[in-house]
Amino acid sequence: FSLGAQNCHWEDQGAFTGEISVGMLKDCGVSYVIVGHSERRHVFSETNDWINRKVKAIIAADLIPILCIGETFEQRKSGQTNQVLEEQLQDGLEMINSLEKLVVAYEPVWAIGTGITASVEQVSGALSLVRDILSIQFSDSNIDNSPIIYGGSVTPTNAEELISVPGVDGFLVGGASLNIESFTSIIKIVDKN
């Protein structure tokens, strides 16, 4: 197991009450840091610029960012999914030169905590787009070595179907991680695949 954090600040020190620096996380033994989660984007109005600053700070500290991207229901309904994902990826990874230490998490906002899970076709299409964007942005990197995970109402009931989607390398589990039996079941499903 590796330790991860749900957020960080891009500045290593300063008056940022309520925030934690990447350096402090590293001192605590953290390996992964989630950035760009839809709740941070919505509740705290985090911008792609802020997310990019965090990604750069995390990589500079030799930790691994988990960059979350995803569209709202309104954006999907109006045909903006590709545009939103592309913008979030390109802006979030601006000035990043390597995919060596990066995890991308596709989390359709409309599926988070709602009990609604994206269909196999929706997940497959989004992940295919993500890989296409990454292969253009990082032409010298091996895209296949960069994990892309799915988050959005993952449960023991749907984990088997979702992990079988080509390109899904794992999950960013939310609510189901709060119940040890559910979380353990998901881990076992991923482990056997």
C-alpha cells in the first residue's frame, strides 16, 4: 500500500490557513496526491491554473499527482464532454514534460456520489480520448505506462464490468471506500483482473 492525500497547496510555505504543503505531505510519507477533484473545482472554485500549479509542485517534490478530470451532466448533455476533458487535461498538464509520474482519473461529475455509473461505452470513449490527448501532448512518452483510472459511483456490483473496460487501469473509489467490506471487494476484483 502507498499513502495518498486528497489535496495540497502549491506553495511550500506561507499564510495558507487550512492548506497543507507538498513538502509536509512528503515528510508524512505520502506518495500520491489527488488534484482537480470535482468537489475541489466546484466547492472551492479551483481553476485549471491552480490545478496546474499543484501538479507542478507535486512532481517537483518527486510525488505522483492523480489528476482528476470530468464533465458535468449539463456539459455531457450539450455535447461538450470532449472539449471539457481536453481543456482540463491540457491546462492541468501545461509545462509538464513527462508522463513518467502521473495518474489521470476520469470522474464524470454526474456520476460521483449519485449512484449513477457511466456506461461501458461512455467510460471507453472518455478514456480513448484521454489517451489520444496525452499521446499528442507527450509524443515522446509511452502513454501505455501512464495509468488512467475511473471514479464515479464504483461499487462491488459494477467494479467487475468497469475494470474490464479497455484502458481502465484502476479506480478512484469514493463512497464505497467508507465501508471496509465494499472496499475490500473492489480491491479483490481489481487484483484478479
